[in-house]
Amino acid sequence: MTYVIASACIDVMDKSCIEVCPVDCILVEDEDRMCFIEPNDCIDCGVCEPACPVGAIFPEREVPSEAQDFTEINALWFSDKEAARARVDAVADGGLSIT
């Protein structure tokens, strides 16, 4: 299992989660609108979840149904950043349903 960052992080990016992650599996680049968790590196410690001030981080099996797409978007960022950014933009701009 892994943790997933959902839409509440878009355009907030407090980065407290990055600071507390013991394995540095939460990443963001300047052109990103949110942070992303590398599912293959996440050790499921849960330290990031309470560190997030907007409640955007969930254990994978507890991601709300309306945010399920973010499980895939987080993983996608590590193989195709531009595609992940486009999906985040679509969600943020209201052009993609996340239900």
C-alpha cells in the first residue's frame, strides 16, 4: 500500500509532508501545482498524513471515491510528468470529473 495526495493539495503545496517523509518519496517541481508520492518508494509509515494542513493525503485504500483518480495521477507523475500535470490542470480547471 501507499499514500496518495489528492486534489486539496492543488495550488496549496505547503510541503510539510516533504519535510517529514523519512524516505524522500514526496516530490514536486517548480512547474507542478501539487506534490506527488512515489508509490514504489512509499513505506506506508503515515507520517505525511497528519503533517498535511489541508488533509490532502490518504492511505491508498481510504482515498475518497471522488478522488480515486489521484491514485493514478500520483503514480503517473513518476513516468510521465507532463501527462500528470495535464490531468491535475484538468481537475483544477473543472474539465475532468474525479468521481
